Amino acid sequence: MSVSRNLAKTKEENMEGQSKGAQSLLTSLSQTGHKAEDDVFTWSQGLAFHYANFTDALSQVEEEKRARILKDVWSAVGEKAPEAIRERVSLKEPVDVEKIGETLSQILTDKDHPAIKGSGKDVGESILNWVRLFALLDFNIFMKLEEHLGTKDGYPCYMGLWEKFALAELDQVKAAIGISGPSDVNMDKLGELSKIYWEAIACPYKVTKHDDNVHEAEILACPYWDNMSEILGEDVARSMTLKCEAAVSVNYYQAILKALGVFDRYAFTMDKFICCGDDTCRVRFEKRT
């Protein structure tokens, strides 16, 4: 048997008995050429960054309501979070929001924090548990903002959290692909940038159309969604995604175009979403006329 067939057989055996979410993550990491030991930082420190931005956003909310939102978020997360990671992030009963915040602040600034690679029996299980915790936290942030603040106030807050994600690593991506200013941006660069962003969260990226005027691609899988829907059930998970995914995702890349100084030259949209029932997500950059 050839080496490639042996590797394929080993991978298939490793996936036997695994959940849909675990299989999705393992396959997607392989397809994107990423490794669990590297990407575990994306999900663990990314979650900590997401939560820090969330607490900052709530600083404008009346103190009693703010405390209720945070407690409700973590109480709901704790009901479904993997047991192996709950203790690592100080998620215990009764919920101690302050202690959770302290732990996540440490994780955000310390790549050697034991919770990052120690939230499972090995780094593979740890990254899976971080993906699951991220999906649960993100779901409950949206739902509790909507519940306590209403859509008018809660939705812009949630959209802003993801906009901060979009811009957080932009300077590094620009340096990696050779963008120093707006004049360097063209459709080739936007295609490179888009692929980097999607594959950073283990989403395989397939270009379906590319020329000077259009870049179009399909996202073939989404471990974030597969784990959210596995834990919560598709109906419950879609009670969030059907309400927010389109606008939040489009704004994410529009924010990048604005930060690059090329929003007047290029447009971005999405018209398919796995988490809303489509077989793939579809992204499209288009040169404005």
C-alpha cells in the first residue's frame, strides 16, 4: 500500500466514532494545511479577545443589567460546554463572572497558559473544545443581547464585536501579502486576503471565479457552525444565524475594505451561508464601476 493510501487509511480510522463537529474540524484543518497545535491559539485567544470586546461594549449598559447579561451568558454556556474546558476557564457553579474574566484575560496575553493546550486529553481535543466553547459563547452573546437590550441596541453591539475581529489582524495580513497602502490593493490581493481570513478559522476556500473585476469563492465547510449545530441542534442554532449572519459577515469584509482605503473602488457581498441552510458559503468581491 502506498504512503498516501496509508495516510488516508489512518485518517479515516482516526475519524471513526468521532462526532460531526470533530470530523468537520479535523478534515478542515487538513484541507487548509493547518495544524491543531498552531490553530489552538486562534480559537483560545480569539475567544478571550471576543469576550474582552464584549465586556468593553457593555460598559455603556447600566450596571445591574450588564451584570445580568454576563451571568446569563455564562450560565447558558455552562449548561452545554465540554466538561474538560469548563474548569480550565473557571466556569463553575455558581457562576463567577469576575473569575472567568480574569482567566480569559490571562489566556489572551499568555500563549503558555495551561488552559490553551490543556483543555482536553491532547491538543486535538483541546482545539475542538475551544471551537465548541467559542460557538457557545458567541451564540449566547447574541441571544442575551437581543433578550436584554432588544434588536435595535443589541444587534449593532454584536456586529461591532465581529468588526473588531476583522480589523485586529489586518496589519499582519497586509504585511504578509504586500499591501502598504491603497494603491497596492487589486483583485489579486483581495483574493489572497480573503483566503487567509477564511482559512484562519479552518474554513476550506475554493476560488470559483477570478479576474481583474471579480473574485468569487466558496467556503466548503465551517467547523464553527458544525459544532454549534451539533451541540444546540440546527433549529436552535439557526434561531441566531438566520437573524444575523448575512449582515454581520458582509459588514466584516466591508470594514476591511474601508480600513484598506478602497471601499470606494471595491464592493463585497455574500449570498450563500452554510449556517442558513446552503451547501456552501459564497463570497464575492467586485470592482465598482
